[in-house]
Amino acid sequence: MQRKLDSLLSAAGIVLTDQQKQQLLGYVGMLDKWNKAYNLTSVREPQQMLVRHILDSIVVNPHLTGSRFIDVGTGPGLPGIPLAIVRPDAHFTLLDSLGKRVRFLRQVQHELGLKNIEPVQSRVEEFPAEPPFDGVISRAFASLHDMLTWCHHLPVKGLGRFYALKGVCPEDELAQLPEGISLESVIRLQVPELEGERHLVVLKVN
């Protein structure tokens, strides 16, 4: 697993400390173990988790601005936990409505000693953003419209960003952005050994 992670990081041009690598591997180990009982992810093979969960999350890191983020619909902590590991100077609120997922996140927080995450069980529309966040991250929402409808209260007005992790670039959705939201950029992400396209859509709150 260590060799696999090293080769993936090298292919992506990402440099991490030994501690960060051990935390990422520890997270995959916990995800694999808990998955058998809790069904947290459809990815069953730990080596595939490295590609489809770890690398797929941390390639986003260079494109984030700010220090306070919320990962909405985080599930088992994706992309929030890998990002928190590689961005230790930032804080990540991990929001999910399912208790079993939040219990898993708290266990990860405890076992890996992650001081910069806060697992929260709540529906997103009921979660008060006080203070608001620099960035609202999600790879769980089916559409940009749903993300913006339910998360509109979360980012800092005028400065905050929405970061939507997508497969194929959602041209139709981008053509129908609501008033007060503008497209800042669409970034094609390169994830080693991952089939299919990956894009990061960055939206600005006007």
C-alpha cells in the first residue's frame, strides 16, 4: 500500500510528509475495516480506494483558497478527510445527515489525531454557518442547482467559493446558474490511474 501510494503521488506530482502518508494509509485502513459493517463506500478494494478516494480528493488541494471549509454530504469523509490531512493549516467541517457516517468520522478523528476537522450530523439546510465559510466543497450533489439551493447560506458573501467535484463538465448546469452566482473556473483534474474525466467547478458568490 505504501508503494502504491508513493507511485500515485509521484505520478500526480504531489509531495507529502511521511506523517501525512501514514495518516492517509491509516484512513484507508479504517475505511476498509468499517466498510464491511457499515457499507460506507461502494469501493471495496483498498488499492482502488487510494485512486478513487485519496488521489481523487487531494488533487483538488492546490485550487482551494481560504482556511475554513465545509464538506457538504461528506459521507465517509470525502473529500474532506484527505484534504484535511494534506492541508493541516486549514479547518474542515464535515457535514452529513447519517449518524453511522458521523460516528465513523469521529473515530477517524480520534485514531488519526486530526485536530483540524469537525464532524457534524445535520441536514445542510438546517446547519447555521456562523461564521460563514471560505469554501463549500461537495462531490455528493447530483446537480449544481441542488448544491446552490441547499448551501446558499454557507459561504462568505462576496468572498466565498463553491467547489463542486464533477465527472464530465456539466455544461447544461453552468448555463443555468442562478442570479448572484458566477462561474470562476472549470479545472480539468488529472487523477493517476482513474478512468473517466474529473473536473472541479469553482463558483463565486457575488
